Amino acid sequence: MSSHEATKSLKKTAAKKALAPKAGADGDPTPAQKAAFAKAMYEGVKPGIKTARKIAQEKSDKAKSDAEKPVQKVEILRKIAAPATPVETPDTKRALQLAADIEKATQDGDFERFQPEAQQALIGALCRLYSANNDMGNHFGAVGQRSAVTATDVMVLCGALLKAVDLQVFELGLWQSWSSR
Amino acid sequence: MAEQFVCKSSEFKNGERQIIRIGEEEIGVFKHEDEYFAYSNFCLHQGGPACEGLTIARVEEHLRADKTSMGLSFSEKDMNFVCPWHGYEYDMRTGAHVADPKVRLRKYDIVKKGDDIYVVA
Ligand code: FES
């Protein structure tokens, strides 16, 4: 047999071995294979063997890729400022205190604590102050957020204010539409 | 769930809000009277930006001893926030809808570490 033929036959045998059924005739593992499997399961992966090295490598690769993963970032979409708080000038403080006292008197049903002249003076002064601010371009709501003024309260006072200066509602409407307010 | 740094508490004023995104989630972070609250920014009504509307004190009715009303007024301590789309109103402390407490916005825990504020999401 030439050396070429010898190599050929060796290759054939190796291929036959590789293709040989590893399980029993019906496809089930042989008792020897079963025993080997059970033994392997019992012993686990022995350190130093090829499988152990492969597992260790996989673990370290995973740890590396986890470390490289971008940390979920907090993205600030919007910042919403706190509602404006009144600038604490001494006069503002006094006015706020007076408003709180009036509110308290109303809640307590003590409607005579502030005599009509005092109420008229306050309403008149505030009316002029609000209007002057408005003309200056300082636009703000007539009633702040923390107030429990009802729609009826507003209608009563608006009606009384119009009557005080001898205006009709339609005149108010006309003025609003002409001046686009 | 992990703690996500939001900001320094010294940079977050009372009454302020921050709308943040963490992954897929949009969250509203509130600071109210030195306490922090965080809720999902998706309104339970129709998905509006629940945390971006008005903050408004709860309306309370005070009664006299004989149960006659002294009228409505705003609470000194309880705060609500209102979805700007159709007005669903939620309790700042719990995220519960004021009319139906079974309806609640998803709440996120807040962790304070020194001056740092974290949202758990
Ligand atoms: S979507 Fe918020 S109230 Fe309708």
C-alpha cells in the first residue's frame, strides 16, 4: 500500500467513526451514554477543563458587554417654574393681611365688621389701581388662584359697579367690542 | 428598577416641576413644601400630559356646628394638579383622582441621598 493510499484509508476510518450512530439503534442514548451523562451532571464542570474555560470566557464577555451598555439616562424634557409668589413689600404684606381679615370675617358670617364706607373705599381704590395697572400693560387676573370667589359673587359686584357709574351691560359690551378688550 | 439621578435638591425650588424621560417613561417630578413626588405624565383619561397643568389647592367646604355652609375655600395644606387637556384633577400626595380615588397615576418612589434626588424607575 502506497503512503497516499494509507492516508486515504485512515481518513475513511475517521469519517466512519464520526458518522457512527452515537445513540442506540432506536435513537435513544445507550446505557453507557446515560451513565456518562449522569456522572457528568453529578460532577458538574471540572475546573480547568475545556468546558469550564469556555464558560468562564462567556461569563467575562457578558460582564464586559454589560459594563459597556449605556446606563439608562434621565432626560430633562421641561422645567415648569413655581407659580409666582407676591413680592413681600411691607404694603403688600399689609394688604394681604387685610384681605385675609376680610375673608375671615365673611367666613365667620361677621358681615358688619367692615362697614359699608370701608368696603366702598376699598372697592373704589382697587378698581382704580387695577385699571391703572392694566393701562400700564401690567395684565394679571382680577382674582388670584387661591380665592374662592364664585361666579355669582362676580356678577353681583360687576352689576353693582356698573350701576355705580350709571352704565348698562350693553354699554360694557359695546366698549369691549370697540376697544377689542 | 434602578435609582436614576434627577437633580440636586438645592437646584429644585418648592412649587417647581420637572418633566423627565427615563427610557420609555415620561415622569413628572414635583417639589411641594420640601417633599418630592413623581408620577407618570400620562393622564388616565386620554393620555394627556397629566403633570403639566395647573397646580391648585384643594377646594374645601367649611361647615358651622349646625352644618350650614361657610362657603368654599382653598385648602392650606392639600395640593392638587390638573391635567391641562380636560381637567382630571389628581392629589399631589397620592396621585389619586380627586373624584374617584381608585383611579391613580403610576407613582414612582423618590430617594434622597444628601443633596441628590433620585427617581426609582
Ligand atoms: S387627558 Fe387628561 S383630562 Fe383628559
